[in-house]
Amino acid sequence: YYLRGFENLMLDMAMDEPRLQQLIDMITDYTLFQVQRHIEYGIDVYGIAEDLGTQKSSVMGPRMFARWIAPAYRTLIEPLRAAGVHVHNHSDGYVMDIIDQLLDVGMSICNIQDLVNGVDNIRDTLKGRVCVDLDVDRQSIVPYGTPQEIDELIEYEVRTLGSERGGLMLTCGIYPPTPPENVDAVLTAMEKYERYWWE
């Protein structure tokens, strides 16, 4: 969408613009060259960062994702997984309606926002299937909540999504107007619950 603009890209997909596939193939070929070089370098994890979601739904529905995006992802991810490389997918926004497709194309680590997607939804859909790199709320509780609310959120997420087998990572982006005491509360809670499943 950087090349076409967001609105143009959505129209291209909806109208089945034939030149869009040509553009996607060009981008895929360029990225595949990078993927192959990274495999040669012996990497452990390859990151694919896209913002595929809005606050309430994915940017494109499952049918459009399957038609336009999933085949390109599969082309890029298959050689990585064959080489034993984990694939880390980042996406802001709600992506539960396309999450199964992300797993089907080979994502092994999903960086997903907690409250937008719902912690219980994430548990029911992803726990035990993939490593969850949980993006701790940056929109309401971390910037505007109390230290106690931050502690309670992180504890709930660790209890709900973690296990003795692992499979949970926590990420927290800090943005204005988050006060220093809330930054301290995030770090304190992460340290407090980091060994919850082993102690």
C-alpha cells in the first residue's frame, strides 16, 4: 500500500485489478531475495511486520486476504520454515478473523495486541498452537490506568496465556501521555510475573 496508497489498494483488491498481482509478485520476488540471504546468514527468527487490523476488524476480510496476501506470505515463509527459522508476525489491530490463515502460511510467533483482540479470544484461538508475543495495552490501561490496574492486567494475561510449556512473550510499547509511574508499574509487573509458571 506504500506504492499504491491505501484507498487505491483496497479498490484494486475489490475490483480484482489484474495489475495488482503483477505488483505483488514483484514485491514478493524482491523480498524472497532478502529471505534467501537471511537464511544463508543463519538467522533464527525472521520478522514480518504488517498492520493488518483496525480497532474492530482486519483491514481486509478473510476472502481478500486468502486471495491476495496469503499466497505471497506462503512463498516467503516456506523456505524459512524449511530452514528451521521461526517467523515472527507483527500486526496492530484486530486480526482474529484472519489469524488462522496467518498460522496456516507458517507464522510461528504472533505479535498481537491484547485488548483489541481480547485476551480470552487469543487464549481460545492461539494458546498451544503458536508462540504469542502479546502486545500489552498501550491505548487505555498503560497510559491512563493506575499501577494496580496495570499489575492486574499483566497478571491476568500471564495466567491466561502462559503455561509451564512456555509460549508467551510480552511486549509493551510506551507512548505519550504515559506517566513515569505507569512505566515503572509495567516493568515491575513483568518482573513480578516473569517466572509465574515456574515458581
